[in-house]
Amino acid sequence: MSIGTYHVSVCAALPFNRPNSDGESSTRMKSRILSQSALLLASFILCAPALRAQEPPPAAPQHHPWDDKSLSPDQRADMVQKEMTLDEKLQLVHGTGWGALMPGSPIYPGSNWGASYVPGIPRLGIPGINMQDSAVGVRLSALMGRYSTLLPSTLGAASSWDPAGARLFGDVIGRELRDQGFNMSIGGGVDITREPRNGRNFEYAGEDPLLAGTMTGNLMVGVQSEHVMGDIKHYAFNDQETGRNVYSANIGKRAARESDLLAFEIAIGIAKPAGVMCAYNRVNQVYSCENDWLLNDVLKKDFHFKGWVLSDWGATHSTVKAALAGLDQEMPGDDYFGDALKKAIQDGQVPMSRLDDMDHRILRSMFAEGVIDYPVMPRSVVNPFKGRDDAEHIAEESIVLLKNENGILPLNSSVQSIALIGSHADVGVLSGGGSAQVDAPGGNVINPHPGGANWGETVYFPSSPLKYIREHAPGAKVEFNPGTDDASAAAFAKTADVAIVFVNQPMHEAMDRPTLSLPDDQDALVSAVAAANPHTIVVLENGGPVSMPWAGNVQGIVEAWYPGIGGAQALSDLLFGTVNFTAKLPVTFAKDDAQLPHPEVPGYNLKDVPHMMTFTIHGKIIKHAMMDKPMFDVDYNKAGAAVGYKWFEEQHLTPLFPFGFGLSYTTYEYSGLAVDSDGHQATLAIKNTGQRAGTEIAEVYAELPQDAGEHYKRLVGFDRVDLNAGESKTVTIPLNQLCLSIYNVTNDSMEMIPGKYIILAGPSSADTPLTVTFTLSK
Ligand code: BGC
């Protein structure tokens, strides 16, 4: 056993060696704890070389010829590759196992206890790659006693329609990954909201390819600005969790390119990410991670993606097929890309040039993002204050005002009593779970226990709406009722001037919601409170769209999503009007499940499906979606490219709340829309017609020429416009040419077709008062 292996076993054992005091005398316990402390110290010293193994070589200038930063990333990668042995080449194309993700799994020396680790090549000055999940903040921090900022859900952040906000979001993640010793993020989810009940929608950026692609792309620009490699996932069509390992998303090429894949194309074009993670599911019957069309043809050829394709964790299903189809790295282990790939190369089934291409993509990305030039070590302490402030700013831009009857909001000093009800609003805000779960500082505020969050646990963060609402209303009586009994909540609400009911929808990876309805009969709670108090406001903390049968009976509706560690402050500032609402919905809210392309989540009710796990949330059993059989198909062609608002428009359906909708404490007027002759940009004027400053999100849509055969409009541009009361501005909004194009299956390209384009502009997808046309000649 080498010294290195010895270090691993000691290091790996550390967190699982908790003292067990059963039946021990206090003297024995003390002496055992002392000897364990000595072991701990010794272990730390022994571990130190292992930790140092991930440090870069001494930064001696020109130590290696490829240290020369004036060379391109491709040149530098080529130079390294010339020196690599076959085993070194193979070492880069797979991870070293489940490690920290699976208690009991060995931790490889040099691993930073993240989701995966790829050892570096110290003799060539190539550091290891330490990856961590980080969709809304860095995951698994409790494991190492670290702190990470919980940002609002990415779906929430997408409601800001603010690319600068998305960059800030990414910057927080990149900064805290780097502080904690990681050099790659595996966040970056851009699967569009095709299935509104998908348990992971909160990790993604909504239903529209332009909005989702722009926000996710900018988020990854933020991550990579910290010299941390970024990733975009889950490629592709992983729009539901039910049966995610087995279903086949069946979709025609044109619809594919104009919907889900367009979001990836836009995000990848903006971020130029180091990695793209291929998904668990199959696409047109072929697993995503061995799908030649998806990986080679579309991603690498058409999207000009220069980084590497890594598989989702356990989503590799073959060696030769996957390698030839374009998979560059197996995660998290080496079942297919370890010895099996070596043999396939030696047998000539996979050409050496393919392995070289895999390595080149990895190495050029490491050079391009600066993880070799600006190594992550040494670690630093995360700045939690800056993180919280950034999270609060993002939350302010994320929370959407959906209803404000009779101007019930903003609340003011005339309100003498406020009844706060439900969702633990006395102590915290809800977070999303699964691999996007961030560990709460001090632990789950509603269920304190040692260690980080358990998989499937509903975790509330210590950001108390009650506390901050009280701060805004020092003269008022502000009390809380848990909302667990409808009658008592209603009686409580009756005594107050205003009732604010918090409702929640916990969501996490590996599950979907069976319906759009709020869980736990919360609809009944809201109805009971609304019947008792005519001045009822509902605050939603949810992962994705929900139905609201009570919407007509309450005066105010505020969509807070999962608002992050600064959530309660942002929310109370918005409720009291010290900050104005600016956000707009990145998803359509259907009235009910019957309005959706699939009224039932496909596969959810398949009878003979062996569910590998079930979760209990709030006392109810939720089916785990990681089913191993039988295979089943999901008909993506039913909606085709008509996802979200496009579906509603095509089907002549009126949703509950349309895509792009959101109110403000001021009002705006649109005028003067013009478009240039080739559809590159539109100009329009917006006036703030209200009494206070605000920021309006202007939306520009297009109806394509008749030959496109579409019966819906597409979002083609947008902008956030800051306006003081009474102020007018004329803005020029670039129109995304891909969003004005159709995918020509014969020519295999995105093309604008000749004919008349109608450009529409306004405050939401359902309200576009301005139209203008331009004609593209043949
Ligand atoms: C998820 C990925 C995640 C990976 C590693 C998978 O189950 O689908 O999004 O990055 O686990 O945690």
C-alpha cells in the first residue's frame, strides 16, 4: 500500500468517525476523545500532502513551454498533449468515483470533497479538476464545515430578465467555489420548462429559449469570470424527472432546434462553457450520452462547442458507442472510460485521435478559463456578507407581483395589524433540494440536526419574513399562525387588518409533482383565510408554476419563488414598497393540468414501474423518479416547438398568468415601435406614467411569415428600462436572429425565410399593443 493510499483511507474515514459514548465512563470518554483528537491532528498532517497534491506546481515562469500565456489555449493544450503517456491521456477522461456524494465511497487524494474529481498531472503542471454542484449556491458545504450563499432559484432569477443580474449570480457562485477550493461548477441548467411539474424547474431558467439561454449563458459568464470552469446541462430534453433514466423524448429535428436545443445554443454561444453535461434520458430512442446527432452533429459541429462533454452521474452506457458519438468524459467513475476505453483504443475500435480530441477539449478549456494560470489554492473564507447582499439584490429583481387589487400593496403605516400565516414564515424561507441543495447556515431552521441536508429533506433557511415585516411596521401588531389548521388560521386572520398567507411547493431532483396544485391542501387554507379576511395577500414559495383556484378571492398575489438567504428582506421591502417590483414571469401559469400538452406527467402513473425510492414530504409519499424500467416514450412532438406561451397561443387557451407578466407600483405606456428593414433591431418608446420610479421590462415578439407554418409568436428581444416618474425613453432592442429563424431540415441550418414578419411589443406575451412589419425578400 503506497503512502498515498494510506492517506486516502485516513482522510476518507474522518467525518464518519464520530465518537460513540454508549456506556463509556467519562474518564474513558475523555481519554478516547483525546486520542481521537491526536488521531485527527495526525490525520490532518497526513492528509496535508494529499491536499497539497491538487496545488499547481510552483509558478516558475516558463517552467513549461505551455506556461506562456501569449499562446492560444489550443496551442497550449497541443503542447501538453505531446508529452502525455497513454495512461495520462486516459486519466483525464473519467472521474474517480462517487466520493463525497455517497457516504462510504473512498475519497481520492486531491479531491476537494465535491461531486467529482479528476486527478491532474503534476509532472506537467496540470492541476486536478475539482467539480461541485452549484445551481443556486455551492452544495455540500456542511460536509467540510464551510458556508455557502443560497441564491434565489435560477427560475426566480430568470424573472428579472436581467443579464447583469445573471452575471452577478454566477459571480457569487464562482467566487465561493474558488474560495472553497473548487475549479469547476456543474450548475448551469437550461432545460426549458416544457413540463411545468418537473421537480427541477427551479434549477432552470424558464420556458423560452431566448430568455433561458440568455440568463444561463450570462450566469456562466459570471462563474467563469472567477477562473472557475463552467458547465451547461442537462443536454438535452431532460424536462421531467419521472423516468429520467429510461424515457425517450421523441421529437422532430425542426421542433428540437427551435425549442430546447435553441436554449442550449444561445447559452453556449454566450458563455463558451468549459463543459456540457449530457443527460440521463434518451432522445429519439438513443441515450443522450451516446447520441451522435446530439453530441457530434448539433453540439460540436453546429454550435461550434469547443469544450468537453461530460456525462451526468451514471449516464454513460457504453464505451465505443459513447466515445464515437462524442462523449468526452465519463462521470463520476470509470466503468466505461477506464480500462474498457484503453482496450477499445488498443483494439482499434476507438481511434487514438478520438482520445486525443477528448483530452484536447479538456485541456484547452482549462487553459481558456485560467484554472491553470490562476489556481484555486490556497482556500479562503467565503465572504458571507457580500454573498447575502448579492442574494438580496437578486431576490429584489426576482419576486413578481401578480395581483394587486385596489392597491392593497404596498402596505403602509395605516395598517394596524397583520396576520402572517403558514410555511414557517416566522423563521425562514424555503429552498430547492436534490443536487441543487445548499446547506443552511446553522442547519435547517425547521428541523435542526447535525450535518448537512438529507436528500429529499424540505429545508428552510434562516431568513424570517416575520422579523423583517415587523421591522417595516413597528407600530402594528404582526403575529404568526402556522396554518396547519384551516379553521384556526381563518379565525386568526379575521382579527387582523391584513392577512398574508405563505404557501409552499417543495421540489427537488428525482421527483415531479403529480399536479399543478399546491401540496398539503394549501388551496383550502388560502380559501379559508380569504373567506375570513377580504384583505388577503398570498405569497408563493414554489419551484415552478402552480394552479391557484382561489386567485379571484384574494387581493394580492406575490410570486417569491425560492428567494434565497436575502429573501425575507427583499420580500418585505417589496411588500412595503421601499423597493419597487420589476420582475416578470419566465413561465406560463396554467389554470389547471388539463391545459397542459400532457395533462398527466408522462410515465407518472405507469403501473409496473419499480420505483427505487419514495420520499415522504409533509407526510405524503412522493414517488421517486429514478426508475430502471420499463422504457417509455414521451411524445415531445405533441407540443413540438410550441412550449409554454406558444402552446397556449396555438391552442387558443387563456392561462391563469401569462409568460412575461408582472405588475409594478407604477405604470408604463408603450409607443412608436419601429424595426429596421432586415429585422436586426427594434426601437420603441416607453413612458413611466405613474408616480414613482420603476424599471420596466420591454418585450419584443415576432410572428414569422406564413410559410413557417406557426400559429404563435416568439420572444425575439427584451430590455430592462429604468424610468423615473414621468420619464420617457426610446430604446433600441437587438432582435435575436436565431429566434427569427426556422430550422431548415434539408439544408441543416437555421435560416430566416422570405416573407412578412410581424414584430410586436409590449409588457407581456398577452399584451403587445404595438405592431410593425418588415418583409424579407427572396
Ligand atoms: C444530477 C446532476 C448533478 C450530478 C452530480 C445528477 O444526479 O442530475 O445535475 O450535477 O448528479 O451531483
